[in-house]
Amino acid sequence: MAGYTENYRDLTDRPAVRHGPVTLTYGDLHRRASRLASVLRSDGLSPGGRLAVMLPNRIEFLECLAASAKVECSALSVNWHLAPGELAYVLADSGSGALVADAALRDVVEAADPACPVLYVDDPGAHGYEARLAGGEDDLPTPWPCSWPVIYTSGTTGRPKGVVHGALADPEVLRATQEALVALWGYTPDDVHLVAGPLYHAGPQGYAALTLYSGGTVELTGGWDAREFLRLVEERRVTTTFLTPAHFIRLLEVPVAERSRFDVGSLRHVIHAGAPCPVGVKRQILEWWAHTEVWELYGMSEGGATRVSPTEWLERPGTVGRPWPGTEVRILDPSTLEPLPPCEDGLIYVRPPRGRFHYHDDPDKTDDAWHGDAFTVGDVGHLDDDGWLYLTDRAADLVIKGGVNVYPRTVEDVLHDHPDVVDCAVFGVPHDRDGEHLHAVVELRGERDAEVVVAELQELCRERLDAWSCPSSVEVVDELPRDPNGKVLKRHLREPHWADTERRI
């Protein structure tokens, strides 16, 4: 394909990245990334190494991604909310050869005591980011704006591990993968892509990088705000974005009369992923954005799996789609790892089209993830008779009540259908007789009496679920705890209930 991948000089004057009043053209991005790469090389970062990036959403983050390609190393995206001990672990475990961090995080970084050189953005001193770049080289070649990143997964147990896609270290495989993704989603040089989530997450970063690969413009936001999102879509004529169901929920909280004042007609293509989307929420978004192709993606840092168009989803609500080109999805029995028939729940295994990933320096975890040529991250679901995938839950979220498996996702889907529920989380709490019972925590909208709504929720569950799957208790909170990407932190809700027990399941 033509574009930045083949001749970035043809795009020199086109806007590559915008954040507020600041715009970087492709020429600017090339020059600044070249300077950064030469600085990092002089500090000892070498091809095949790792550049750790600990920045909020800002232009320098994308400069680091572009510079990593010029050094021929991997960019390691670091959650900038990490505590010093967590940062120290990630830097040491990954073997990072350099760290670019926000100067506001200096205390955290210094407490982590990294062994690698550190370059601080917004440091006005002689050794800060801008001062060092001023002495770098302007024109280091590269055939694309970024290399494939290393993402550290949060995981459900134990320490996070870096997902390394070894096959993508081959430049030709990387090129083919990026071009296939551009073709799959239809990105063009005319697109304006709004980054709504933190760039250290695989989805927001991946689709921003894909926009740069196709020659489009990336629009950055510093943090999530529903009204600011709508304003930017209108003002910047945004055409594409990557969202999560949590973003949808927050957007739908804006009163209809208010949100209808924003012109979002430029949005042509939206991808959402990160968590299962409640059916009721998805229907409202599709009704509002009827002019937009709202695609759902099921995937993870380890690899993409399925996708579904809005038309296909409306024909079979709740599905997360059919496999990507070259990908296969299998449903295996958790005990025997034998294939299961259609419509029967089991562990979801994905056979990717290109090679195997591995967890950095963790062969045991890697072996646990793979079964032959397919891997699992512990998600549970089934394929229907026509091969459409439906998610049931994560194996880690499974509740065993009196010896019977109960999947919280099923209960959450019912609770989401109540018009007063903004969002919810269902999990297991200890019970002397049955081992675990289901507990629901809900965030409500409106001014109705919470006790009345709770009674309605319990009645709704009795109508839609078997008695065994109904939550034994429902708790109302002002706001559910979330990570920076908007995903509910269920473990934070669950932990207090298990704090005084000698077990966790």
C-alpha cells in the first residue's frame, strides 16, 4: 500500500498527531523520532532491546513508538499508575534498556531505582527530553512508524507478564500483519482517529499505530470525559475510534437532549472491545449511531480472535462474532481438552494466523496457555451451530455454588437490562454451607429510591434466571471502581468479602 510505510516524505506536511493546540506533521514525527532514536542509541539502547514508555496520553508517547522502530527494538508500554515496586518489577523482568517517563512521575521512578537510563519528558533541565532531542540526528530511516510493542498483561493471579509476539520481530511479517489489519478495518489516509483510552493499553495504542501506518491523523485526549469526547468528534470531524463498553455506558449517561446537540455524523467506523458489552447498552449505541459501522472485537493482548458487524450483531444479539481471516476458534472441555459440540460452554482456544506468542521469561505460563497450535486466556463460551462465538465468562470469575458452576456474566446481563442500572459487577462471596453465593454491586442512575430499585432487580433476576443463579444480595454504590480504561475492578469489590477467610474460592 502507498503511504507512510513506503514513502513518509510524501506525507511530510500532513498532520500525524494532534493533542489540544499542538500538531505534529509526519515530517515532524519523523525528525523528532529520529532524534530520540539517536539519543537512545547513545545511551546504550540497541537493536533487539526494549524501550520502556511510562507516559500518559501525549504526543511523546507516539514519538517513542516511532523511535523504537528506528532503533529496531520493541516498545514496552508501562502503566503510569504503577507503584514503585510494580515498576521496578516490570523494568527488571523485561530487561528494559531505557525508560522514557513523565517528569511528574520522577518520585515513583526514582523509588523504583531502575538500572537503565531514564529520560524525563517535561524536564526543563539540560538532560531533559527536549534538551537531549535538540542534539539528536534528524533523518534516521524506517519503513513504518512503529514496531510491534510488548504489553504486560494485568493477569488475574500473580505478577503481570509481558506478551511477546516473536513472529512479528520479522520486518516482513510485521509489514504483512499491519497491511492486513489496514485492509480488514478499511483505514485510509483521510481518517482522523480519536484515542479515547490510555495508550499503554493494547487496543488504544494498536489502532493509533494503525492510523499512522495508513497515513491518517491521530487525535489524543488526556483523559476520558463523555462530553469532551463528543465535542472533539464534532470539532475535529473524527472518523474512527476504539472504545470499550464502559465508554458506551458513560456516553449514554449524557442526557439525550444534550448529546443530540453534538454532530457526530463524521464517525464512520467504531471498534469496541475490552469487555463483553451488555446487549441493552449495545442496542442503544446502535440506535444512536445508526450512521456508523460499530464493530465488536473479541481479542486480547495475546491476539485477536473474532469480530462482528452491527448488522450481523442485530441478527444474533450477544455474539462477539466469527473468527478473523486466518484465525480459528475452538471450544474445549476444561478437564479433557477435547472439542465440545456446538452450543456447549467450554474454554475458548484461539489458533492465530502467524506464529506463537510467549510470556517473557515464563515458559511454564506459556505452556499452560497453549494446547497444540491454539492458546487460551481462560475465557469461557460456546460456538453456535453456524460458528458464531458467544462469551459466557472468564474461568477466573467462575463461582461454584454448592458444587454447581455459575457464571456471573449471565447475571450481569440481566441486571444491565434494568433502565436504572449504569453498570454492575457480580462475584462470589463466602458462604458456610454452599461455599459461595452470588453478590451483586450496582451503580444506579436517576433519583429513584435505591431500595425500590434493588427489589425490582431481585424480581427481574427471579423472572429471568434459575433460583440457583440469582444473587443472594445486592449492594448499591455511588460509583464502581474502574481502571483508567474504564473497566470495572471486580477484584477490589471482591477482596473485602474474603479478607477474613482462609480461602479465596
